[in-house]
Amino acid sequence: MLELCDISKNFGDIKAVESVSLKVKEGEMLGLVGPNGSGKSTLLKIMLGISRPSSGRILLNNGELTEKGWRDFRKQIGYMPERVSFYDNLTGRETIELFARVKGGSAANAIELLKKVGLENAVDRRVGGFSKGMRQRLNLAQSLSNDPDFLVLDEPTSGLDPVGTKEFYKILSDVRKIKNLTVVLSSHILAEIEDKIDRVAVMKAGRLNALGSLEDLYSGLSLPMRLHILVKDRDAGLEELLRREGAVDINYKDGHLIASIPREDKLRILSVIMERKESVDDISLREPNLEEVFFGIH
């Protein structure tokens, strides 16, 4: 759908984005992750047409975007910024009607949109009395007010508690079941989005360091698996046995011996552990999470 070809963006001598090539597939949910200052916000602004790249090309459906092309594409885009200001004296319904008129959507759908995001009981309440979670839902509703095909979410759960975060992603999932939205989701809380995205793009220092599904990243990086052994007590003999088999980073936590092991040796190591099963109450193997994948990329 949208393709960035060798995109760079400079601010004076500062290279915010450098030689990034990225294709966003139609209907997918792409996670754009990286620490603050990695260039992901600048890249989002380029995708939105808010900022023009210093060099490179932007394609939509294999054709380079012209001025008219950008105007037409923006009508298809919904944007949920990390921070948005609302008029506190307006109600929820009036707020969505205002955004819909500005963006060329239908103001008649305001109440339906508010119901979609779980604000059906706040339709006629003034926004000034909304909680942080309610404002984030309202922010999502305004991003949908022009019935977009392409949705950009910039740190959408920033400041929400775990319950609010879970509710937000449940709402987003329900919305995507109704319409085949293409979503680009920016976040620096890596573990929060790993089970919600189809692919991940990892940004570091303005560059795209990795791109693919989590499975692709795991296999491509050959990261070690984490071995958790529920033990009766510290066992120096078991520790030495694991070290001989290639285990590293051995430590104890909450009654478990934890170690990193080469994934290609997991079956052999499990077999060796079973030779000392009298010292072991339980065993589990875990894949590295997205955060470990991120920090494993150099």
C-alpha cells in the first residue's frame, strides 16, 4: 500500500531519519518501535505527509505520490497523536462532530463512533470532565471520524494504566473486525504490543535496524531461549552441568534457576537435565520477548 524508498530527513546537521526503506502492507498492523530520539516520530510525520523527506521517494500502490495524490491520500488517513487538545467546553458528541467536519467525514456518525470506543455514556458530557482513559478513547474516535483506510497511532496508550491499556487494544481489535484497517502503531513499550502486531520495524538512531514478523526476528537473530527450572534448592552440580552444555547467565529468582541456552541445543540440554530429575520440580522454556529482541539487535 504505502512504500518508503530510501527516505532521509535532516534538520540542519542532524540526521533524524537516514536511508529508511519500508513497505506497509494493506490490512496489516505494523509496530514501529524504538527509544526516544530514534526517529520514529519523524518517520510517522513523513508517512502522514506532515513533513517532507530531505531525500527518497514515497509510493502509494506502486505509484509515486504527487501533490494531488497526497491530498487524496490524506483523506484516507486517520491520525491519533500522542497528545491532543480538545475544547473542554464541548461535549463528546460535539467534539467528534467538529473533527468530522474538519476532516470531511460525516458528523451524523458521531454517536455511533463514541459507542464504538466505549463512550456511549459520555455522549453529552463535557470533555473537561473526562478522565485520561476517556480522553484517549475520544482521541481514537476522532482518528476514525473520517472513516479512514490507513490509521496511524502515535504512542496511543501513553499514560494509561494496565487496565486502560487492555481496554484500548480490545476496542481497537473490535474496530478492525468491522473494517480492514491498515494500522501503523508507534510505541516504546515493546512488551505491550508484541502479541498485537503482524510485523515490527525497529528504529535506532534514525535507521531501520530490523523489519519482519516476530518469528522472523527470533530465527534471524538466533537469540538464546530462557530456561526456567523450579528447583528444591541451589544446586551447584546442576549449574556446572548446564555450563558444560553451553548455558550462560545462570541465576536464581523466586525458587527458579534461570539460564540462557542455545536454541539449537534445547533438546539435548533438556535430556541432560532429566538425568538429575530428583533435583528438579518443573521445567519451562521461553522465547525471548520483543524487548529482548529489540536489545539483541546491534
